[in-house]
Amino acid sequence: MRLKPKLCLGIETSCDETALALIDSGQVVESVLASQVDLHAKFGGVVPELASREHYRWLGLLFDDLILRTKLNPQDLDLIAVTRGPGLLGALLVGIGFAKGLALGLNKPIIGINHLHAHLLVVGEALVYPALGLLVSGGHTHIYYMLGPNELILLGKTIDDAAGEACDKFAKMLGLPYPGGAVLDACAKVGQADAKLFPRPYMRNDNLDFSFSGLKTAGLTYVQSHAHLIAEGKAYREHKTPVSAEFNNTCASYLLAVADTLQLKLHRAYLQLQTQGKEVLSLVVAGGVAANSKVRASMQSFAEEKSIPLLLPSMDLCTDNGVMVAYAGYLLGQLGLEHDLDFRAIPRGQKIPEDWRPKTL
Ligand code: KG4
Ligand code: ZN
């Protein structure tokens, strides 16, 4: 009989971070990461072909490094978990190809991981189900009702830009360096937000979907009529020239609009679940934008008001990492799930099938 997996390797290559991690009985043993941010910054965004090549260049080196640091024998692995989507297809294929090769060579089980679910699950064992989950990343803004690690019910999503995209694009309009979200946040932290400056878009409906295009347009209109801000952003990008209080205030106002929009729809989701008699025992907010100070503060106040425990990943686990993939693999492995070697990579925009098979006991 095959035992439940203890030592799980996670491999993440869905976008511009090559990351691996080892989890032992739910605890992080070690994690390694090679970021391609500087490479893509030259182009103002991720170049898919370059991303794939970089993953290919780094994966083997990082795997060797991980094994060296932990002094583990690859034969000790119980399960290999790899992000199968959503993401850039070529980038995913590099990680999946590597993972399948390992699984075959070591004769170990493998499981393909939904990157979005992994972002949420990384908060660890404090997550009590049923939970309300908000995943806010560069490409996605999803609200889930979470019944278990393998049962995430999608309640709402963005119909256009994701929250992270809305941040990155506004930062770009301001002339700030790529990727803009974190820089925008750094400016916002020392600014004063004006709650009336930007709209909370797509609220006059009764659904749980998001649309950030209206906010983006409002941001563009504002920036175009305040061109001196663009000059400041550019000077910061090129020479690290400090920006003005007005610049910081603008960033703070924009991010407050993002945070409020997320909170308003999450609140609506909570009320709808309550009306349906569905319990919410914890609130999880994860993904790159969960690193944002305004989003964190806004979620904190929402959770306090509703007296629900809020689970936010640490800053390094908000953005893409290998730990979340290893941990999601570990959790699914505890449920006896794994994949055959023929599971597919799923690019962004396509639904990820739940085509695990129970392992043969
Ligand atoms: O989850 P993630 O690392 O990658 C995806 O799966 O997309 O999220 C990346 C996104 C980017 O849009 C980035 O600008 C945003 O997260 N981000 C932030 C912050 N840190 C990362 N946005 C706002 N404030 C931050 N502190
Ligand atoms: Zn991500």
C-alpha cells in the first residue's frame, strides 16, 4: 500500500519566476527562486519566449541547488508537484516537462497544480473550511467559496483586467518602472489617499464579478491632465529622483480605489453566502496584490468587522513561489490524489480540469 506523501517537491514556472521548494509533512524545508523581472523590465512586460528560455536555463541548476542545500536524495521524494496552469503555455511546458522527466526517472508520483488554488492554499493549516477566498494576482481576480483543498467554487472573476494589471498599467502610465504594483505601493505608503479621486468600478449590478477597465480609464484621464506627474515618474525611473507628495497621494488614491473595489465585492459575496445559509469560517486573501498595503489593511478591517479570521500569506509567499506549489501538492496528496503522466498544461483563459485520479492503493 502506498503511504500518504510526506516529502513533496514543488515546481513553479507559469510566468517569470522559476521556483522550487520542498515540503516535509506540511513544513517548508527549503525553497529556491530565480526571478526574471530584470530581464522583462527592459521590454515593459513579460516576453513569453524569453520566459520559457530562462526557465529552461534555470530549472536544472535550481533543482541541483535545492538538493545540495537539503542534502536529500531525490529518491526520498514522495511526490512531485508542478504548476500546470493557468500561465504562459511555453513556460508551463518547461516546468511540466522537467517534472514528468523526474517522475519517470525516479518512478515517483506526480500531480499537476492549479496555480491560482496554490496561491490561496499556501496560508497553511490555519485555513478552516468553508472559507471565502480572494485571489488577486497579475492575471486574475477571483472570488472562491472554498470547501477543501480540492474543492474551490468560483463565485466571481474579472471580466477584463485583473487587479494586478490595473496597478501595473497605472504605474506604467505614471512612467514608473516595471513591474509597477510594488513601486506604486511604496509611493502610496507615504501618501494621503483621497477617496473621491477615483471610482469604485462595476458596482451597479448584483454580481460578484470585477471590471477594472473603468478605473484604468479614470487613471489615464487623470494622468493625462496632470502631465507633470508623468515627468516625475520618469525621473524616478531613470534617475531615482524622489517624487512629490502629490505623486504619492495620487498613488495612494488609486490603490485605495483598488482595495475598496475588492472589499466591496468580497463583502457582497459574504452577504450572499450568508443569505444562502452557507458558513464562512475563514477569509483568505492571496496572490501578488495581497502584498499591497492598502489591500491588506482593507481586508483586515473587513475581517474584524465580520469577526472572521483573516489569513494573508507572508509577503514572499504572496508573489509566485515554489512553496505554494509544493504545499498544494502535499495537501492533494493527503487526499490520495495524483495525475497520470499524460496530464496537460493549461494556458491562461482555459478552465483547468479536475482530472486527478485517486492513487492506486
Ligand atoms: O501572483 P503574482 O506574483 O503573479 C501572477 O500569478 O500574476 O502577482 C503579480 C502581480 C503583479 O501585477 C504585481 O504588480 C502585483 O502582483 N504586486 C503588487 C504588489 N506586489 C506585487 N501590486 C500591488 N502592490 C504590491 N505591493
Ligand atoms: Zn501567481
